[in-house]
Amino acid sequence: MENLQSDASKPLIIVAETDYTRLTGLAQGALERFPEVADELLVELERACVMLDDQLASNIIRMGSTATYKTETGEERTVTLVYPGEADIAAGRISILTPIGVALLGLGPGQSISWQARDGSHHRLTIKDVKAI
């Protein structure tokens, strides 16, 4: 997947140290099977501000967090960000190895981000609320 935005146009993201370590390994391991999304995850991790787990605010989306966001069409959705083996779209559990999963990582209430779906369509979401794990 082509990175359509310069890093300067993307919002600041904050990632817990343990998530950073585990997600870096996950993305590197997924480069052959899911090259576009794995590469995008690595790009996001590279630009992230990494913090100690106990210093990360509870309203920042991390693995296991539940977030409510508003789409560009005004629809509100609530999802939980999970590892691939735990994903279940019908239950609102979104894999980090999806374009929207990568887009959600490290954001907090009020932050917005544009992202590109696998079908090439462009979307924008704004975080409304985050519940800690």
C-alpha cells in the first residue's frame, strides 16, 4: 500500500513499549503474506512516540483498547483493536493487520486520520472515545 500522506500530515501517535516491540515483530513476520498493511504498520511504528506502558494515558488506543470513532459519513462505530488471531469483524474486534487497525493505533479522542482501505477507497475517521484494556 502506498503511503498517501507525508508523515508531517499525520497526527501524533503514541504507542506503549510492549505493543511497539510485539507489533514490530508481527509486522516484520507478515511482510510476505500481507506486504502492504505490514509495511504501513512498520511506517506507523517508526514515526510513533514510544512510551513505557505505565506512562501511557488510558485514552490512547493500544492493543486491546475499545474505541468509538466517527466516519466521514457521520456513522459512529465502536471496535476493539486486537491481534490477528482474535479478530472477529462481526463482534467488532478489528485486527491490527488491517488498514483501519493500523490507522487506529496510537490515537486519542479528538484526533483524526485518513486511511486507505484494501479496495483503494479513501476514508477518514475521528476518535470520539477510548476505553482502556
